Amino acid sequence: MTFDLVEGDRPLRGVVVGAGFIGGQWAPELLAHPQTELVGWVDVAEERARASADALGLEDLPVSSSLTAVLDGEEPDFVVNCTVPEAHREVTVTALDRGVSVLSEKPMSITMDEARVMVRAADRSRRLFAVNQNRRFLPNLVAFRRTVAELGPLGVMTSEFFMPYKGVAFLSSLEHPLLQDMAIHLFDAARAVSGADPVSAYCESFRPPWTWYPGACSATAIFEMTGGLRYTFTGSWSAPGHATSWTGSWRVAGSYGTARWDGDGRPTVEAAKGHKVRRHRPEPDRYPGRTRFSGLAEGLEEFVTGLRTGRAPQGECHDNIRSLAMVTAALESVRTGARVAVAFDV
Ligand SMILES: NC(=O)c1ccc[n+]([C@@H]2O[C@H](COP(=O)([O-])OP(=O)(O)OC[C@H]3O[C@@H](n4cnc5c(N)ncnc54)[C@H](O)[C@@H]3O)[C@@H](O)[C@H]2O)c1
């Protein structure tokens, strides 16, 4: 175990950092979980944190523009880092260095250098640092992962992501909006589903003639994964029709058969001649009727279990850095035009 447990029979004290879109989704999770409480909310724009807290009826909740003031004043057990990616390193390392565990929104950081600094800070402080990849908890992704595990040694995996997506200003400011923002979800899902880690990457990122993005909104990548598996990804934010689901469209071929998933409904499987393969069903939603953002309650549950028992959550930083490494290696390949090795040593 690389992190210390939180002892004692009391709710875990949590602070949300960032009061934008996703911060507003996380705060209700800390209120809803029976073993956590929300003890503060931080945003560089303090009035945004105040307004978000008030909107939840939390007029007495301490808010501040100063993370260190809230860490020192409220002595939380953990923070949920809901800031923009550019601020992830500063917020996470500040909390870890004060002995506070961190559950972060994706991506861990923008660069691998930043990520290494963050993982080393977690190691140094012996605190739990995890990144929540909410799609891992989709019941049909779990069913797909279990079905793929029946296929024997894997050889080929593909995912496509096509969306006609407009209106988000920050995507238009990125040089490679698909790779820099969305791809981590697909790449992390590829690791989750296959159980394989990246070895090398070759990627091209480009602008189709009809795109409304100034940046390269489309990309194709080939990853060699452990075990010789090849994973190919193709996607675009400027899909001219036939959009996929937000979790893409998938095919995995192994020795015993092929599994497919549209990223939404139930996965299907076809056995290779002479083999039998089980098609796993999705388990019932553990939070039926919820109106909250999907995959946050499950991520918080794994994080709390980690702090109490030492069982690492799926997005524990030493694991999650491998998904970020797929993004940064793909970007390096785009820049150099070469196939590059994927390194995720800390
Ligand atoms: N898992 C998902 O599906 C999902 C969905 C949306 C966003 N996200 C991720 O969540 C993060 C935030 O996205 P968002 O859409 O909520 O952004 P946002 O711009 O709506 O909100 C970010 C907030 O962070 C604040 N902030 C910036 N730097 C800060 C700092 N140093 N300290 C404190 N506050 C700071 C900003 O003032 C802003 O209020 C991003 O990493 C994004 O990729 C994930």
C-alpha cells in the first residue's frame, strides 16, 4: 500500500475545489454519501463558490479563493479537484503536501512532467491520489469488459468516436481538441476493457475540410499494447452525420471470438468456430432513479473505500498516469511524425 488510511469512525471531511460545471456535480455527491461531508468550497472566483453553495442551500459553508486557507482552517481529509486542467498540478500538489488526499477530475494533468510531480507528491506524503474516469462505471462498459475477458488472448481492438459538437469555446482554443480533451476517456476505457497497457503510439491529428474548429478536431491513432494487442482509435468532433455514443463504438477480437459494443446499449459477442463465449449482462444501476452526473457516486465510493481499507480505486494515480501517457505519446507522435514509445515511469 502506498497511502495511509484515515482511521476513526466519523465521516470523511471533503473540500470541493472549482465551482464550475463539474464542481457543481461533485458537491451533491459529497452531501449524498453517508461517509463524507462537505466542509468547504474553493474557487479562484470566490463569488462563484459562494453562489454554488447557496444554490444548494449551504449558506453556512465556508468558501474561499484561497485553497491553503481552507486546508488550514477546515482540516479536510480530501479535496475533489474540479479545476481546469491547467490548475490540476498546483491544486493537487498543494493538498498532498499538506497531507490531504485528492480525488481529481480527468485529465490528471496536461503534461507527463506535471503528472510525475503529482504522483511523486502522493508517494512522498503517503496520501491517496486518484483520478476519476467516470465512464469506467457505466454498467454496459462493465458488461463489455467482462465479456472481453472471455475472449482469450486479444489481438485487435478498435474504437470510433464521432460527434458533431459545437459551442464549447475552450475546445476551439485547443490545437488538437479531440486528443487534448476527449481522447483520454476512450484511451482509459481501452485500458479498462482490455486490461492491457500501452507500449507505443503512432498518431495523426488533422482538420477535415468541412470542420468548424480552428484546431485539428479529428485523429487516428494506432497503439501497440502489452501482449501484442493493437488498439486503433479514430474520431472527430466534426462528424457529418452518424454520430457515435459519447463512449464511442467498439470491437475487440480475441482467440475465442469477437465482442462489439455501441457504447450505449448491451454489448454483443460472437464466438469463433469451435468456441463458446459468454455474453455478460449489465448489473442493475446501484443508484436507480438518480438525476446526478453518472459515474461520480461510484468513483467517490471507491475513493472512500480506499481511504478506509487501503484498496486502491481504479483511478489510483500510478495506474491512471498510463492513460495520460497514451494522450501525450499520441501528441508527440503527431508532432514528430514517428511511432513513439509510451513511457509512464514515475
Ligand atoms: N468526467 C467528465 O465527464 C467531465 C465533464 C466535464 C468536465 N470534466 C473535467 O472537469 C474539470 C473542470 O471542468 P469544468 O467544465 O467544470 O470547468 P469550468 O471552467 O466550468 O470550471 C472550472 C472552475 O475552476 C476554477 N478554477 C480555475 N483554477 C483554479 C484554481 N487554481 N483554484 C481554484 N479554482 C480554480 C474556475 O474559476 C472555474 O470556476 C476539467 O478537468 C474537465 O476536463 C470532466
